[in-house]
Amino acid sequence: MTDLDRGLAAVRELHRAVVARSAELEEIALAALGFPRRVIRADIELAARRLAAFDGLASALAGRGPLGTVALALPGNAILSNPVAAAGSAYLAGNHVRLRFPRRRKEWADAVVELLREAFGTAIEPHDEPGSRFLGSAFADPEVGALLVFGSDDWMLPHEEAARLSGTKVLFEGPGKDPFLVLRGANLAAAAGAVAAAGTYNSGRACTAPERIYVDERLHDRFVEELIDAAAALPVGNADDEKTWIGPLSTTDEARVRGQIDAAVAGGARVHFGGTPAEPTVLSGVRQNMDVVRAETFGPVLPVVAVADAAQAVTFAEDSPYGLSATVYGGPDWVPARLARSHGAVHRGQTWLDHRDRSPVAPYGGRRRSGWVWEWREDRFTRWDGPRSTVTELSKPD
């Protein structure tokens, strides 16, 4: 049996464990994370689908070997699909994995580490030091071939010099401020339902949640009516209620969301539905220079910006430091092709939620400050962005 065969066998063992223990994991995550039950359940199911699809990744590792050790820093909104996909990709490539969850997630981190170590053994090394110290230790250790980091771009950018001096490869996945374009020819009810669900998934605490909606002014009023109905249909309640789609936010998230809503209203925006961080909020009269359009919201806010046409919608969509993904309903064919230059992924007639369900191990990665890779190539330190395969990036040619 080859190392790759043993790796695939371990991934299959992890898949069986996730399926067998899904109910137990759901209860632990509910108590530890406070996310809505249906979101946790969906993410555990996604974790199982991702692991089941790992057999299809084997061909990408032909003629490739491990980097050594991969240091993996996970985000605070990670449940199970992100950890198992990232750690599984690193392990399948033959690496050891140093795994760090945010310290406030210790109870859930312990459960995930136990699950991973049952399948991958001592190849999984849990760490709980502060984030910057974790990165510093990784840069200083010659055994660490790569860092895979999820988090804030402002937090990560100061580490560029350490990456350059150490030679450690860094894969960074950062925030999103994803645009959602509704252009002529769109099914308005379908578009409104899609953006309401995707934009408020896990109460908006998803990097790929669409956070700014550009609507052709000829469709604007009818679309806003549809969006109000779609938002009103989203269940709000306690996290443990199986029907709840939008649950309570943390104090920090709530303050940020409330500040963006209040600033938008003060600047002339209109609240059509909601108006507080605890519920889906539909805003119109939003302008491109408002914080609710410029800065990451990470909450259940749906701001609508009226645009003259497809060209203005694309101009506004590209006018952002972030480029994780974009969604287009209606409009001409050139629109998604153009947005592909500024965003890591472009979805047409579907959202990132639909896409991930059909393609659970699709390449990830953003553009601009939504994600990048720092690495040395042919004696030159480079920074590049765009879609990438984790299993390939965490391996090297033999």
C-alpha cells in the first residue's frame, strides 16, 4: 500500500466517523459555537460530502510529495467542513498538520481534534497559542513548509516580511464583500430568494455571503418588494430551534452591524424590513461610498444599490478591495466574464451556497485582499491570487 493509499484510507475512516457521530457533533457544536442548529447540521453534512469526494483528488497528487509540516490557522466561524477539508488536504498530501482554532472555540476545537486524530493519528498536532505567536513559531520553524491561514487581511498583511525572510509558503483566505448583480432579464423572485438566503446564511457570518446588491434601476422597486417578502420568510429565533435561520450575534458583531445600519440610515438609506442586528435588514437608497457597501458587514444586512445599467453594476462591483466571489442574475454574457478578473469565483443564476453543495471540493481562493499566496518562485518572492487547489498547493513535485 502506498502512502497515498494509506492517506485515502484514513480519509475514508474520517468520513465514516463524521457520518456515525453527526448527531453527537451537532450537539457539541451547538453548545460551543452558538450558531443556528440548521446551519451546524448543514455544515456537518457538507463535511461528510467533502470527505466522500476526496478519492477524486488522488490524481492531482501524481508525481507530487509533501512539504513537511503545514500550519493551519482556522477562523472563528469554522464549524466542521472547513477544518476537515483543510486538514484532510494537507494530510492526504503527506504532511503533518499543526492545527489552531481561535482560543475562544476551545471546546469545539477539542472535539474536532479528537475526531481528526482518531483517523490521522499523531500527524495532527493541536496548538492553542495566540494567533500571531502561532504564525511566528511557524515562520521560525524550518520544518513548516506552508501556512494555511483564514482571517482578517489587516491582521495578515504585516506578516509578509516574515514570509519573505523565512521562505515559508503562505496561503491566505480573507474576508469577502461579495457583490450580487440583478440585471435585466433576471427572475426577480428567484434572485431575491437566493440573495436573502445566501446573504444571511449563519446570520450573515460567512465570508462568501453577498453583502452588496446592485440592481438595475428599471427593476429596483419590484426587486425590493420581492426581497422584503424573502427576508420576512427567514425564521429568526433561538439557535437550538431547528427552524431558525438567523440567530443571535456576538456582542462585537452586533455592534458592528448596528453601526453600519445606523450610518446608512443617517446617510439617507431607507429600512424596508428589519433594522436591528437580530433580524434580516433590507435597505434601499444605499450609496457606493457607505460603510455598509465598503466594509465587511458579517451580519444579516441586505443593502440595495440602484444602478443605471450592467456597465455601472460591474464598475461598482469591481470598486472594492475585496474579491472573494460574485453572483450575477440576468444581464449579458460579458458580465460574469469581466467579473472573473476581479473575483475568485463568479456564479451565474446560482449562489455560493448552491455551488458548494454541488461541488464540495471545488478550488477556493479570492483576489485582491480576499486571498493570496506568498511564495518563492525561481529565486523571486511572489504574491499571486485567484482560485487554487489546496491539495496541490500543499504539495510539491517529487
